[in-house]
Amino acid sequence: MTQMTDTLNRKTRGRPKVFDRNDALDKALMLFWAHGYEGTSLSDLVNATGAKAPTLYAEFENKEGLFRAAMQRYIDTFSAQRQQVLNDETLDVKAAIEAYFRATAACFTECDKPAGCFFICTSSALSSGSDEIAQMLAKQHHAQERALQQFLDGRQQRGELPQCANSGTLASYLACVLQGMSVRAREGASRDDLDGIVDTQMAIWPALAGYCALNAS
């Protein structure tokens, strides 16, 4: 029995470590989220993922490819969770917006990951030399705003918003609030601090919808 165990151990010892793509993406995401695209070096990614540079290049082609994959990981994990809250058909428009922003406040301030929104944090740290990355992040900003507008359009069709309301204007305003919450979280604001912003937003919600309706007329 001992001889067999020793033989298996020798065989296992010689096997190369299997590359775990999802684990590498999770670790790369945390680095990019915390330090930005330019602030994260290849050596940082190698040290964090435990994979050698040739392995990362073979899997993702280059640093930009790894960033793109990490961004998609964020979308599939964190953005999707918040979007699911927004699309809860059991909630009316006001309750759904509040639930979405409460979930956002929680996401932006959880202690086990960097504060704020991945898109906003990484785009604010870019220099003018990273045009392709900037465009990639800008598309995500616009997609987030479009998702809010599509939600508002759907609720408007159900009669939960005035027919004359300008969903585009309201979606832009809400997107700006999200960006502000991200900046505050990055500066050290707590979950309670962000919930206070949500409290104020929901207190003026009827006026917001009414203001957009007046602007549309």
C-alpha cells in the first residue's frame, strides 16, 4: 500500500498545474477593478493568477484581451445580479428602482472586493493613450443607461409612468446618480452613506417623474 502511494505521489508531483480560467479571471478582475487598466502590470497579473505569462497570452492573447474577459466576468456576475433585481416583475416601477439602487449600494461597498463600479473606476483612471479601452468602457456606460431606459419604457407601457414622461432624460439622471455613488464609495463612503443617497432619490421620485413629463411636453 505504501509503495503504491509513493508511486502515485511521484506521478502527481510531475504533472503540470492545470490552468483555471475562471479563477484567473476572478483574480484579474479584482486587480483591474482596484488599480485600473494602466495601473495593473503583466507581472501583477502573473503574480495574482499564478499563471505564467505565456499561459495568459495563449488564453487571452494580450493584456487587453484579459481585461476584456475580466470585464465580461464583471457583467455576468455583478451587473447581472443587479439587473435581475431591476427586472423583478413583482415590483412596481418605484419599488424596482429602489431595490436596484439598494443592491447597487451593497455591491459598491462590499468589503471582499474593491469599492465602486468596475466600469466607472477603471475609466476614470485611464490616460489619453488608452483609446480602445476607453471606448470599450464607454460602451458599457451607454449600455447601462440604455438598460435603465428600456426598463422605464416597459413600465411606461404598463401605465406606471406618465405617457408624456421622457424616459431617456430620467435614465440619464439615474445613470449619473449611479456614477456619483461609485465615486463616493471609492472615496470611502459606507453602505449607510449610499443608502442615504437612495433615501433622498426615492423621496423625490414623484417629482423626478413629473419633471421628466413636463420636459417631454
